[in-house]
Amino acid sequence: MEAETPRGALHRVIVPNQHSRVTYAELFFDLVFVYAVTQISHLLLARFTPLGAVQTTLLFLAVWWVWVYTTWITNWLNPERTPVRLLLFLLMLGGLVLSMSIPTAFEGRGLWFATAYAAMQVGRTLFWFASIPAARVAARLNALRILAWLSCSAIFWILGALAQGEGRLGLWALALAIEYVSPVARFWIPKYGASSVEDWFVEGGHMAERCAGFIIIALGEAIVVNGATFADLSWTAHAIVAFVSAFVASIAMWWIYFHRGAEAGSELIAKSTESGRLARSAYTYLHMPIVAGIVLTAVADEVVLKHPDGHSDLKTALCAIGGPVLFLVGTILFKRDIRGWLQPSHGAGIVMLLGLGYFAVDLSPLVLSLLTTAILIVVAVWETVSLRVSAAA
């Protein structure tokens, strides 16, 4: 990845203090995951039971992991090269199969889901391994370690697809656990040991921009679904207020993540000598609850739009409170990773939301939506003012 990379090589040329832009091929690839996020939210809406929530969570974690692994690889490979573009297009096809299989992944299309997922994870890593010049021994060993772990998990994905019921859930949970533990274990394998921090050098600006793009995908999916739902309803006063509340909540989430956090994270990781460690913690793991919170909030918005009156049932309360809580937990941990301290506004927002949860079932869905939106606005304004005051001091 050095500046002297030979002409025709598939790896990015990383120049110190110069940001590697996100390519159009990467943005094109991301379109598949708009569909995947929509499928996840609809699945949770259709199967809001303890078992359905566990299944949906597992599928969400798989979707996030396959996307974020691709982001790591395209941080090292150059999507402007034709072979890398073709790889992304093949991954898009796999992503479409994966997304279409989500609604019945635990029924008739389990093998389709598992095969698409395993093929994307293993196939992409094989391509990366083959693209690394033989002289770059450390990078090849790094790819080999990752390939070993993903190949191991792929076995359990396929075995799970061949099983039924709880057997499938258990085997897929094991496969996912292997993949989520592997970066923490630094992909240790016998004989070759574990990777080092230096093996995980990334172009930080690119990584930050890619993950910020996925936040936009999640927020955009929420707005589109809310708009489509609202368009099919009678435009009563309650429906209009519910729609505006959902829209303003999306703006507040955008403000909380992007106003200072995304930019600060991008600057820090771009200058860090341990960009791989930050990319692993702040962008690989801690962005996951942020995205999950946005998806869960979108589910709540759709429920409130369709049923704004009466008392909130358990599903509405859990989604309306749980979504913003997950989002704020993710953002407070993400910002702690990049600033070194916990944001008081986010902590206060989490406390207020949990307190609201105590009364949630006594409130109408519309009132609950308005209150959670108001709390998100308070968090956004509080953080903006506090950071401005700190900067002026």
C-alpha cells in the first residue's frame, strides 16, 4: 500500500496525510444494504416475539458484519481497478440473495442465506489473499489468519442451514460468535500466532467516511419507510403529528452523530498511529448499536404511524424507548473512544429515556413518540452548546 505500489496492482496507494476518497463502486455496493436494512426492520415488525427478536438480532449482526468486513477490504484494495470492481459486483449479487432470504432465513431459505453469507465472507478474503504480493509476508499472513477463522465459521453457517428450529439458531449463533470474537483474539491461529496492531493499519478517513455512510443508509431507510407508510394512511391530525415526530427524530439522530462526532472521529483516526485499533473498536463494534438503534426506532415509527391512539403496548414501548437508548449507548461509547470521556448529554438522555420507560405503557403511542423525540432534541442541543462553550473557554 506504499506510494511505490507497482502499476496495475490492486491495492490502494496510501499517501501520508492524504485522504483516500470513497469510490462510486463502494457507494453502488452500499445500495444492496438499503434493501437488507429494510428487510431486517420488516422482519422484526412481523415477528415481535422473544424468539423473533433473537432471530432478527442474529440476522442483523450478520448483515452488519458482512458489510463492515467488505469495508475493511476495500480500505486496502482499490475499487478503481477492474478486478476489485468485479469483486464488489459479485458481492452485490451475494448481498441481494442474502437480503431476499432474510424473511424466511429460519424456514425454507436458510441454505440460501447461509451459502450467500459464507460465500461472501470466504470468497472476498480469498480474493484479497490472492491479490497480496508474495513479498508482503505480514499482509499475507494477516489474510491467511482471517481466512482460517471465516472458513471455520462458514462450516457452522452451512451446518445450521441444514438443521431445523433451535438447532439452526444455535449453530448460526456459534458461527457468528466465532466471527465476532476473532478480531478481539487478533485472529490467532496455530503456528502463525496472532496479528499485531501494525497489521491493521487503515486509511482512517476512508474508514470513518464509509461507516458514516452506513449511518446515512439506516437513517435514509427509516425516512423512506415512514414516508411510504404515511402516504398510504388517511392524513389525520394524529397521523401528521406522528409523521413529523418521526422525521424530527431522524434529524436529531443525524445531528447527534454527524454534528461533531463523525468529524472528530475522522480526524482522530486519520492521524492515529494505531488506526487499526480505532477502526476495530470505534467503527467495527461500536457503530453496530448505533445502526441497530436507528433500525429499532424506525420500527417504532411505523407502529406509531399506523396506531397513534390508545395505550402503548409492550412492542411499541420497547421499540420507542429501546431504539433511542441503543443509539445513544452506541454514540456515547463511540465518542468516548475518540474523545476520551463520556458525553454528559448522552448519559442524561439515556437516563431520561429509561425513566420514560417506566410510564410508557400508560401513554399513547403518539405521546410516547413525541417525548422520545423531545429527549433526542435535548441531547442534540445540549451537546452542541456544551462543545461550543468548551471550545470558547
